[in-house]
Amino acid sequence: MISQSAAGQSAAQPPQPPTATALAVPSASHHQRGGKNEDAPNILVYKKMEAIIEKMQAESTGVAVRTVKAFMSKVPSVFTGADLVAWILKNFDVEDVTEALHFAHLLSSHGYIFPIDDHALTVKNDGTFYRFQTPYFWPSNCWEPENTDYAVYLCKRTMQNKTRLELADYEAENLAKLQKMFSRKWEFIFMQAESQSKVAKKRDKLERKVLDSQERAFWDVHRPMPGCVNTTEIDIKKAYRRGGSSHGTGSAGASLAKNPVEQLTRIIALRKQKLERRTIKVSKAAEALVAYYDQYNEFDYFITSPELPNPWQTDSTEMWDTEKNSKEVPVRRVKRWAFSLRELLNDAIGREQFTKFLEKEYSGENLKFWESVQEMKALPQSEIKEAIQKIWQEFLAPEAPCPVNVDSKSVELAREAVNSPSGPNRWCFDVAASHVYHLMKSDSYSRYLRSDMYKDYLNCSRKKIKSIPNLFGVKR
């Protein structure tokens, strides 16, 4: 049974980065290239993750890191998966535990967080212990470990008589393959592993435990167990878009470095592309799709069969003929008017009734203006200029006979577009039309749905309403 030690109540400080002689890390040529490479395709992702990890490691506001006691031993510098998930829920805008676990799993799969007793880099919402990876082994350092480095690491593991350092089955198979591959220089690999093992034995016991687990996690990222994804692999398309190799050493990357103007222009274009890209969570998209289905399934004749023979599945047109000859508006058709303003305006009878309602409310010019703009957009280019002048004089000019209720900024933008030296185009009233449409949608449309006119149609009793307003309050 594991319990917290009294000395471990405060957050334990992470160990110092190990030296290259103590660990089986990439060779010297790769070590010289260590450090954040700004041209690496995934560097932006790594920076965001590392900023989050630094917040998690904050002494007062981060995840509580402590040393716990086990039977006859201590487990240093650990935290539980439940503590990590609780911290994410508290400090980030996540909806539920599932999303928090997914977020933690992404950090773990890149090696920033790892379980102390498992090769699978996942996070569980329980009492399983985890550690933070030292910055020396962060993916942003762009390590490219070779098979010889991996062979030294596995060989060193076989020299240490510890249960926690025993090779897993897949590691033993990899060691056998590497020994066969490097048979000519295996003696050199063995000597290097032996020297590193001797240096490691001189370290403090608790520090050695932490460093061994961090080194193991490093290789779990770069040489993952079967069934796990290698998150360090670079997408070839992404590397090509960045220009050259994953480290920017190709000819394209060199040419960009020599031409800073072209490089900055490319960066600006990428930033604009990211700003314009709209992202939505899959869960939100699924909820919207389900809501759309629930709303429209009654009106889909392939899902909900009508009372009369379905003309989409039979040769009978009885249903269409009945609706065409009927003097009453079908209830299912009127119901769709309440879905959205677009549904109402797409129906000829719905648009007619909404027009009468707006005239009754003294705001019929709003719909007339919006309709005129939509009709103008569909005209041939030769008729556009005349239609624009007509719309301007009727709805937006200072002495317009039917002025619409739009803000001064929209009117000014429309005036500039109409009087443009290059000539007006068919989109010059888009801002004003959008403003009017939003006004109808948020105000007039909602009042129409609450009106007696709509309720009468919904009850299949059409009520004739004259378009002339009742100025004297006389009951009709």
C-alpha cells in the first residue's frame, strides 16, 4: 500500500538534465544540432505543449509533484493521473473528463508526461503515477537517435540487475535484431554501455530512478512499443511545405534563409491562412448533425412516410395534386417556417405572409431592400449599374422614399462602393443587406412567430389581413 511521505508534501524539484555520458542519447553529431529548430515542421505544436507543461510545473499553481512511500522504498517526483486531470479541468476550458483525458493523452504521446511503470504513453484518471520529462529530452530539441544509440541503451539495461529495468518482449526482440545488424562493432557498443552503466551507479538512488524512467520514456517516444504511434515522425507533405527537410537544411530552406523578404511574405500568408481557417470540434459537429436530423426527419419522405402514397417511392402523384389543389396551407409546411427566417423566405406563401406582417409593423421596406439586393446580384453585368442606382435612390439616399433602418457606417460603406472610381459592383450593398437581414431575424421574425397570423396558419385557418395599416384602431 502506497502512502504519501511527510517529507513529500511540497512539490519536488525536477532533476537536473543528465549528461551525454550518463545516458544512451543521440551521438555527438546529433547532440551538436540539439536545441529548438525554428524550421522544424512541428515546432509550433511543441512550443504550445511546452508552455502548458511549464504551467503544470509551476511550484505554487502547478500539478502537485511529491515523493510517496512504497513498501521498503520511495517513489520520487510523481503525481497521479487523477491529479493531472483535475488540474486540466480547473485551468483550461474543457467540457468534461473525457476531453481532459484526451488532452493529457496528447501531451503524454509526445513524451512530456509518462507513466513510471508502463511503456504505453497514455494517461488514466486514477491513482497511476506519472512524471514530467526533463527538458533535455523534449521533442523540440529535434533529436534524431540512431539505431546504435538504441542498441547502447538496451545493452545497458541488460547489465542492471533490477526488475524495473528488465527488457520487455519487444525490446528483447529489437536487441537481438540490433546485435545481428551491428555484429562487427558490437564490442564497441558493449563497452560504451558498460561505461555508462558504471557512471549511473555512482548517482544517488532516487535520482537514478528518475533518470532511468526519463530515459526509458525518451525511447518509448522514438522507438514505441507495437501498437503505439510514433509522434516524432514528420509528415512528408508538411516538411515539403516548410521548404526542404524537416530541419530546414535542404536547398529550399537555404534559399529562404538567404531571402528574408520572401520568408516573411510566406510566414504572413501562412498566418492569414490559419486565421481564416474555421475549426469546430467533432463533438459539436455531431451534435449539430443530430439536431438537424431530429428537426427535419418529419419532413423527409424517405424517413417519415406521408399519409398519402409517397410520390418519391411510387408512381402516384396524389399527394402533390392534393397539396396543389388544396386551398389550405399544409400544417407541415407552416411548421417549417418556424425553423429559420431562411425557411420562411424560401416558401412563396411564407414570404407573402411575412411581407404583410412587416407592412403591419411599418417595417416592410426592410424586406423589400433585402429582396432588391438579392435580385440585383443575379442580374447580368450590363444591368448592374442601373439597378444599383435604383436601390440607392429608393432605400439609402438622404431623401429616399423608403429609407431602411441601417447604421451610418453601413450607409457610408455603401456610398463609397457606389461612387467608387472603378465603378460599383454587385456586392456594394452586402454590409447593409446583412445588417437588415440580422435585424429582421432577431426582431421581426421572432415577433411574427408569436403573432396571431402565424398561429392561425399553424391551426389551418387562413386569416385575410389587408396590407393597409389600421390607423384608427377599428376592429376588422
